[in-house]
Amino acid sequence: MFMRTDGYIPVRSSSREVNEATPVESRRMQAERRDRREQPRHRRAARPVDAGIALVALVVVAAAALRPLLDHLLDRPAVAHWATVFVAITVQAMPFLVLGVVISAAVAAFVPAGFLPRALPRRPALAVPLAAAAGAALPGCECGSVPIAGRLIARGALPAAALAFLLSAPAINPVVLTATAVAFPGRPAVVVARLLASLLTSTVVGLVWARTGRDELLERAYRHRGAEGPPLAVLLSTAQHDLLQAGGFLIVGAATAATLQTVVPRGIIDAVAGAGPLALLALAGLAVVMAICSEADAFVAASLTQFSLTARLGFMVVGPMVDVKLVALQAGTFGRRFALRFAPLTLVVALVCSALVGRWLL
Amino acid sequence: MSAAGGLISLLVGTVLLRLVVTGTYGRYVRVGMGPWLAVAGVAVIALGLVTLVRSAGPQGGAPVDREGTGESQGGGPVDPEGSGEGSAVLEGGVPAGAQVDGADGDGHHGDSRMGWLLLAPIAALLLVAPPTLGSFGVDRGTQVNIRAGGAVLPPLHPGPRPIAMTLLEYGQRAFDHDGASFNGAAVQLTGFVAGTEPGGFRLARYQIACCAADAAPVVLRVVGARSVPARDQWVRITGNFQPGGGEIPLLAASNVVEIRAPEDPYE
């Protein structure tokens, strides 16, 4: 399932070169590479700026010309269903994405380089749980926290801590917890269980990453260190860049989720309804496939009454941390190879934590 | 593609704002999100405009426009693992500004290419405007469990006019002491036709919490209608509760009016 994102991400020769470079490689060789890479940039710069605008205009005109063909496309119920879900996920995510992009750009513009590493605790054992708890301060859903975590890493924050923040923020912020309380009236234990299981998962994943993770996999986050210049200029160019980048990957994720929702009958999931590990696995799979906003997943979980509370807790813990849309966003922000390792790690930890906390509290 | 990027942002923001102004956004997300969509739309439009102006201005293509161009000294991330074969990226990237620059030049280009994908939903919205969710998803998704919570509702007071209510409330009343709370009152329900049944048809309406991706339908069975409207046709039904529906509540229709899809098609 995670491999699905594979084909969408362009592998660029330059990044491969950087990755293959070894520490012992001489500065001279690096300099030569640098020179080689410089050349295409000059060629691009020579291209007229207006080419891009012309291309956008061309796309719009071509689409308008094709309109009669498209009208009949939506007569097919499956196509219409796909299109509606695709657009819905995209539209729903935009306010949160804009919020995340603006905060991320503000960090790039106004937090001085070198401040984060000095200001934050360096020991993972302290930094990771703190960062996980700090996630409670960011209202919103998962689309917003990805660019912010990417920016924190680029600005020198401990990657394990930024990743813990990335996982916890969409799951434990007050808006989501309130929604959970509303969706499960008279069952405060569900809210507490969600908070604890999500915090635990974020912390454990962060600590595992601090011990065994390879931070160089976060190549994309490091590469986009941000422009220099007057803060306002940095704010604008960073926001513009992040919006397009994250937005593009969001589209990939939304299209994947819409496809899976349209193609995979949910009856398959109902077949394993009930209690036990299979139900937990099934609902975790559903969370990954549905890619719904963390502010809404509690209502869906509440409606899945044929499943045990622990299985539904798993749905709410996994959903904000691993889903097809999120994995696409992570691949775009941190790097594809990172996302392919990080998502399975998070999924396994989230399942174990949900099972433990559910057994204890629910 | 800084200018093109600005144009894409401008398009994204305009389409978002248009969704709010025309009310079409109700097809895709819950109506309460309108103000947030408007704010996001305005912000993205502003961003796109500024980007366009800056790229057209005299300093177009100046270093600040190119992500990562000037970054060089200090604040670079430190690999906590210290060694390991992968530290090459950091070794190469952190101290040498030009190295970041070069890698970023390509990366910037590739990433911006992803931004073009934003034109896909824009095209979909401008050209075909995907409809509200229809009956296709009713049989595929998990239906709302009306019994959940075991709601107990105050009895209705029958009056001269039928009482409008959601399908969910109707279902909850139906399961609450076998519909005793209806008190014989006539009700009015709005939903779409989700297929035929022996002696009538199924009426459905989706509940959404956030957007159409999390929609789950409430389904009722309508009997006593003189004719069965086409599948996916929106209808306003006046009728009375009829016991004996089992797991799917029954509604005895006295009047079925075909209507256009409402502005807020979800409950």
C-alpha cells in the first residue's frame, strides 16, 4: 500500500549523487559535482519566466476544450463518487495546509538560524516526550503539522523530537479531543485512552528514531533550508514554495484515498468485525485507506459499533499518524525513503500502544 | 517556475473563494467550514499575487526568490548519530552553501513540479463540479448505526403541519420504544432515492463530520408512494411512522415531492 506512493515521486539524479557521496570523499570531488549541477541552473535561468505562465494558461484552455468529454464522465456513479471524494479531501485539507504552511514560513522567517538547537533540550530522552506533549498546542489536522515538522528539522531541531511532534499534534490537540468527547458521549475513557495512546505512540516512535533512525533519510527537509533575506521576503517565498510542494503531494494522497474508497468495498472490513487482534488490524487498515481528517475520525469510529472499543481506539490512533494522504505528504516533505520506513514503524508502534492502552482503559 | 507557481496559487485561492461564494463547497465539506475556506482562499490569493508581482518586478529571479539559494552558515542540523554512511548529506550540505544551492536547484525544480498537480482538483471543480455523494456509496460504506447511543427523545406534538426532521432523528425515534415518541405526528424528511424495494424505495442521506470522505449514510424504507422516483433523485417526503420495519425504519409516505439537491446535502 505504501508502495503506491512510489511511482509519483520523481527520483532526481542529483539527490542520488548526494546520497551516494561518502564521508571520505574529497572536497574536490564534491566541488566538481557542484559545478556540474550548477550548469543546468544557468540554463533554466535563461529560459523566459513567462513559459510557466503560458503552460498554466495552456492547461486551462485545453481543459476547457475537453469539457464536453468530461460531462459524460460523471454520469458514471463510480467516477462521480471518486471525483467528489477526491475534491472533498483536497478542499477540506486546504485551510489546515495553509495554516501549517504559514506557521512553517514564519519559523523560517523569524526564528534565527541556530536558535532551535540552542533553545531545545538536546537529549532525546527529554526532548522527545516534550515535543510529543507540545503537539497539544497546535489545533488542526495532520496536513498542517507536516510542513511545520519539516521546517523545525530544517532549522536544526532534533529530528526525533520534531517527528514526535509531527505524530502527536494532529491526534492530541484540544479540537480533536473535544470532537472525540462529542462523538463518544458519556465515555470519557475513550478520550483519555486516545490521548494516552497517541502520546505514547509519538514518544516511542520518536525515541526509536533517535536510537536507530538515520536522519540523512530526511534529505528533503534538510535541503529546503529556506531562503535568506528580509524576513517578509523569506516568509512569502517559503510559504509559496511549501504550499505548492505540500499541496502537490496532498493531491497524490487525496487521489489515492479516493481511489481506495471507491474501489475497495468496505464490506471486506465488516467481515472481521468484533473484538480481538483481527478487528484492530482491520480498522487500522481502514484508517490508512480512508485518510480522513483527524478532527472527523472520532465520528466515524463512533459509527463502527460492530467493532470493539479497542479496535476503534486503534482507528483513531493510527488515522492521524499513518494514512495514504499523510504518507504522500511525508514523502514530499522529508523524502520518499524516509516515508517508506517511518510509516510502517509508526503503524506497528501505534497498533501495540492502542492494544495496550485499550486493554487497560476500555 | 516562480511566476507559474504564483499563478497556480492564485487559481487555487480563487477556486476556494468561488466555492464559498457559490455555496458549492457544501457538497464536499461540512457547511461550518465555510469561513475557514474563505480565509484560506484569501491568504492563498494574496500569496499568489505577491509571488507574481515579485517575479515580474525588476528583481525577479533574485536570490530570495529561489529557495535555499543564500543559506550557508550556522544553524545547520547536526547529525546526532555523528557517523554512519548517510552523514554525507549533512557533511556536504551544511558547511558548503553552494552545495545546498546546487542540490536545491534541482530539488526546487522537482518539488515545484508537484505543485502542478494542484491544477487537477481545480480543473475538476471548474469544469465538471463533482456532484454531491449519491447512492453509489450507500451500499459500499458502513451505514450510520442509528441504534448507537440508544437515544430517548421527547414526544412530538402533532400539529396542522408536518414536522421536519433529519433522517437520523427519524431513525432514532423509530428505535426509541418502537416509535412511541412520534405520537402520531406527520413528519417531513429530505433525502435522495437509494434504490427500489418491494413496495417502495429506500431513502438515504449522508452524515458527514468533516468532509465527504467520512460520509456515512442513514437509510430508511419508504412505502405507500404512488410512484418510485428515479435513483439519486432528491425528494421531500411527508408521511407517518410505520412500525414493523425491523433494522431499517419504515416511513409510510403520503406525499413525495421531487426537489433539487439542497445547498447542504449532508446532515
